[in-house]
Amino acid sequence: MWDYSEKVMEHYRNPKNVGEIENPSVVGEAGSLVCGDMLKLYLKINDNNVIEDAKFQTFGCGSAVASSSILTEMIIGKTIDEVKKITNKDIVDELGGLPPQKMHCSVMGQEALEDALKKLAPDGNDANAQNNTHDKIICKCFNVSENLLRKEIRENNLKTIDDVTNYVKAGGACGHCKNAIEGILNEELASKKELEEEISKLNPTQKILKINNVIETSIVPLLQKDGGDIEFIDYDNENNIVTVKLKGRCSACKNALLTLKNLVETTLKEHVDKNIQVKQG
């Protein structure tokens, strides 16, 4: 018997926003009936890029239903820029947690949302969508690509094949892909270890330069694309805390904390130091 939170049980027994929207602005999809779990996410978006309504149709277990239900509540009333920052971790947090074996349900919700947002790109010219055209499929049983696999390994700090199966189901059927998964895991873990060793050798001045470089090259372009910006203020080496100032549209955004944690801090953790913290100056 899975150990579910009260929030999961609530959204499983009484799911919100079930069904489909007539003439939706866009429909995002993830999973497939062949894989055993499938989600269709319908969005209605107004002229101000605010999601006015969201509904879902899910074929899957109670965790899939609960993840889809909570996701619709999380995105209704938010702008496209705001929902772009939502991750599977946010879905899990809103649900009060999920059993390790059910984490893939939250990933499916994030994938459906990302699929919908890609389809909103003008003329379909979305760089990620184009890259996915040539993305190698690692697990054919569950149609899991190499790009998705590497993304989840990095973002969720996956370390074993069982971890991968829990999050994206890859390796959970015939098992023929396990050697490939192990190879990718080893590559990602080796790359992470190499980065950690490199960072550990930096003095405070060098670390500040690296932090500033990551902010300027990896974070600023993303924020400026949506009318926002960010400025590096200070680095407390003793407590490993980076202080930044959000600017432009980001400075007045009600989800500024989400931006700091899910974009700025996550990016710095990945490229600079896994224990780094970010705060608003």
C-alpha cells in the first residue's frame, strides 16, 4: 500500500477541472495508453497571456489523477511566463509529496505543460521542439528520450536505474534499455563529480567570477526574453549565499520567489555549487 498524503487522496477522490475545454487555445500531451499513463492538458489563454481555464483528461493511477488535478489549480490565473517556471518538484510539493515509485506522475504533468507551451511558439519555431525531432529514444517501451532522461537525472539528482524508473518509467518493462540508462547515468554522475572537483579548487574571487558568468550567460538571456532582468549583488563565501536583485518585469512579479528558487538557484546549483543558496537583495 502506497503512503499517500492527504492532499493526494483529496485530489484523487475529488479531482478538480476534469474534462476538456471546447475550442482550447492549446492542448498539451504526455505519456501514451501503450505506456499505461496518459495526460491531455487543455488550456484557455486570454489576450494578456493569462491562463483563464485549464482542464485535463488522465488515464492512469491515483497519483496521475492527483498530479494532473493539482497542476490545473497551480496554473489557472497565472501568466505564460509564470507557468514556464513550474517543475515536477513544484507539483510534488503542492501535493505534500509522492511515493518514490510514483514520481513519474509529476514528471508527466510537467511534460504535458511543456508540450502545450512549445505549441504556443510562433509558427512552431521552437528550438526545443526542433531538437526533440532528432532526440534518440532510449526506452522504447515508454518512449523516453535521451534528452528527457538527462534532464531528469540532472534536475532531480537521480543516481540509480531504480531512481530513473521511478521518475520516467524507463527500464521498468522489458529491461533492454538498462545498459544504455546506466551508461548515461555514469556520464552524468562523472560530469557532476568533475564539476564539483573543479569548484572545490576555486578561491572566493574565482567563485564570484564563475557565479557572475553563469548569471550573465545562462540566466540573464532567459529573463530578458520575458521582459525581466537580474543583477548580481554579492556573494557570502562563508555561508555560500548569493545575493541578487531582480529587475524589469521580474521585480514586480508575484512569483519572484519562484524565479529565484526554480531558475536562479537551480541553475547556480547545477553549474557552480550544489549547496549554494540565493536570496533577493
